[in-house]
Amino acid sequence: MQVRTGFGVSSSVVTNMKTLAAFVALCLATASSSASEPGWIETYQPLGGLADGGIHVAPVTCIAKFASTDDYGILPMMAVAWPNRPPNDADFDKDRNVASAGGLKIDMTYGEKGGVTSIVLDASGMAEGRDSDRVRESVMGLLECLRRVTPKPLQNVPIVTKGVKEADKGWLDALLLRYKGHDKAKEFWPATARE
């Protein structure tokens, strides 16, 4: 039996419209919550700051706030330069990622259709004139980590610099040129450190 409401619409139509509205609201809530849901990602980072004094390229698990929407596989590339404060039983609260501790960041630029057009090595946080062997090793470690996590379709995307101080342009540009010509199937660092 259909009952007419004051607006000339039957109650079964109103019930169906309410059900449909609830379903649409549920779908929208689910879509919007999953679009920014954090998740685990795997990357590599150049870690250091321990007694041996070395820099170690190590696999690292990170939490990324937009892991579920990483269509291009860029989050592991950007995470190469994220700070790393591993759990420990000592009083070590310093960042152990020598790239991020040295003021380096990784970002991307995108074209009109959304594809990655360049990988940005942001050195604006790096102190000027720090072309010591340690800083060079930090950058080489960062590049080796990038080599390991960059998806095949992005391996030939150019690396551009941002915020490089005048005193660092020469050695950093030379290092990036060497990396550009390097066979990405082979280890870049520490193999090139011995060359």
C-alpha cells in the first residue's frame, strides 16, 4: 500500500531516495578517507652517524600519508631523503639519514597531464661550500638509493637541482652528470667511490 505524502510523492519513493542518499554518502566517505589513508612503503636511505663513521645504503620501511594514491611509485623516491630516527636503546634522537640531516630533499615536477617531468634535488638546506668528502658521499649515497627505488619508466627522467649554493654547483653538477650517464642496472655507489 502506498501512502501519499503532503508533497504528492509516495512513501516508498521517499524511502528509496533516503536509501540511495545514504548509499551515496557512504561511498563518498569511503572514497575520501581512502584517498589520504597512510600506508607502509619500502625505500632505501643513506644512513650514518654511528661509531664506524661510514654511510650505509639500507632498506627502510616508512609510513606515507598518501601511500594508497601513489600511482607513479614516487613516494619511495621522495622518502630517500626523509628524516630517520630509528628506535634504539641509547640516547640517539638525531636524524640518521645523512641526506636529510645534510639539508637535502627530493621532490618532483609534473607535466600538464600529470606525468613526472623531472626529479628535483633540493639542496637549499645544505650549508654553502660543504664539498667535503663526507658531503659528496652523502649525495652519492642518496643517488644510489634513488637508483634502487626509481621505477623503470622514470629512470631516464632528468634530475634537476634547486637551491644549490654557488660554491657547490661545480662538484654537484659534475656528480649529477656522472650519474646521468651511469648504467642504472649497476651499483652507482660505493662502487664509484673507489674509481
